[in-house]
Amino acid sequence: MSESAKKTSVAVLFGGQSSEHEVSRMSATSIVENLSPEKYEVHMVGITKDGRWLLYTGPVGSLVSGGWEQGPVCPAFLSPDPSVHGLVVMGDAPRTIHIDCVFPALHGKNGEDGTLQGLLALSGIPYVGCNTASSAICMDKAVTHSLLSAANIEQAHYLWFYADRFDAAPDTIKNKICARFDFPVFVKPANAGSSVGVSRVDGPEGLDGAIRKAAHEDTKIIVEEGIVGQEVECAVLGNRQGAEASIVGEIGASAEFYDYDDKYINGTSQLYIPARIEEEASSRIRETAVRAFRLLGCSGLARVDFFVTEKEHKVVLNELNTLPGFTSISMYPKLWMAMGLSYGELLDKLISLAFQQAGC
């Protein structure tokens, strides 16, 4: 713990070079506003879209608009040298700030895909969330599908390929999709989040545009069968052996599917907590969520998304999100709040788990 302030020194990282830059600013705002000033000395570190790291010392209200970049800011970065154990702040008189724990409020590429976690591992600073390997695995939908399939966890039928293979032989890829799936299908970038680059395709004529849209976000593309059913989510909290699942929440999407605008801009989707499903399905979801969390080596937190099929009421795992949205309308904190854990208490728990995972 930071001796000078007698508070836990926490660096909240936000922004980043991903398609979810704006979502990250919203998550960071909620996190900073709910970290107890009596317990924590908070340092806000923003990463601009062009990759500059800046220590921001202004009002938290400027994060959402992007106005934080206008200052007060100073170039700063996390040192990979564990003897520093914190931030290196540049300027007229370079200095260091000791950091006890990092809370990465970053989503998508360079935030929850293992790249940042690798830097944090080198730094020796405890951090909230999954380690390098599990972050990378869960970010890549193709890899996740393959590992969960090996464990016989029910998923949507899928097919993946590299974008350059589609460029070289588009008809071959499209014929394979048409032979394997009934429409509609969902075309997704394998490595992205918040439904960015995702398209619902209702017939073969829509494949070209959907694949090129996904390829704009990632070099690897995944196609999944369309599941008719309820879209539900379960929050997992804890480290590997002590992981616990929340009650299950349901999303009544206002769009064709629960897309980026629905999640973060319009806020028009209806969230049902608890989900409108049978107790047996809810129990299976909670059990499967924890099993997948442990199987993929997750720690700290993850939101695990499922479908409950309309006709057979089968539980189908969709994906795991290792740094889910923490905005005021995000499902992850809402599920734990419904379990009696306040937003601030949830943050306390996550920071405690980070120290536990680091062996502190």
C-alpha cells in the first residue's frame, strides 16, 4: 500500500486504440465516481486513439465527452520495470508515482486481448481481471469456440477463416458457408467486442458486405448460426477456485440483435433481472458460466453470454467477456447489484481479488 497517502493507490486506465474507445471512457467514469476517496488515491491514465498515454488530473466529468485530452494532462506511462512499480510521469521534472493496483477500464483490442496484461505482468503491479493467456483466449472467438468444443460445452455451430483467404477465394468461402448453415447467420470479427463489426446476414447476397465489414476490425472472421431464443448473461466474480456466478439477466434487444448502439448509445433495450427463464435453465447457465471461466483460466471477472433456445430451451454459450462494460447501464454491475453488492463494494472486491491473484 502507498505509505505516503495511507490509501490504496489505483491507476484507472481508459480510452485506448480500439473501436471501443468511447465505451471505455464511459466505464472509467462510473468506476472513478464509485471508488471510495477514503480508501483509494485514484490516478486517471488515458490512452488516446493514436496511442499516447496521458496522466489526467482534471474533473472526471470530462472523460465521457473526450474533453479530458485538453487537459490538465501530462505524458505518463506504466513502467515495465518492477522496481518502479508504477507510473513514470514526464515533463519538466520527470517523476514516478507508486501504484498499488491497476484497474484497466479498457475494452477491445490492446485492452482485453492480453497485450496490456503482458505489460502489467512485466510491471509487477497487481491488476484487475484475467491474465495474459486467458485474456487473449477469450478475446479470440475462434480459439474460444475450439477450446469450449473440446470440453463439450454447447455452442452455436461456427466456421472461421482468415480475411486474406476470402480475398483469394471468395466463392469457395461463401459456398462453404451456404453448405454448412441455414440463414440467418452472424458474421463477426474474431477479435473485437461490443458487437462492433458484427452483421446479421439473412441470405447469401449479404455475405460479401458483412465479411468485409468484419475484416475491417480483424484479420480473422467467424460465422455463427443464428440462434432463435432469449439472450441472457451471467456475471462471474472471483479467482479460479473461488469463482461465483450471479443470477442470470436477460436482454430484450430493441434492434435485430443487441448491437453497439443498443448497448451504449440508445439504452433502449429492456434488461430483465432475473431473466424470464425456468429455474433449471438458470442453474445450468450459472454452472456452465463458472465451468467455462475456470476452463479458460479466467480470474477476477468475466461476463458470460448465453442463448436459451426458443423451442428446446437448450442453453447455448455465446462468448466470454473478460473486461465487460462498467457503464451505468451495463449488465455486469447490475447483476451484482441485484445480488446485494453495491457498485462500490463490487469495485472493492475486484481490487481485493487482484491482490489475491498477485499473491499480495
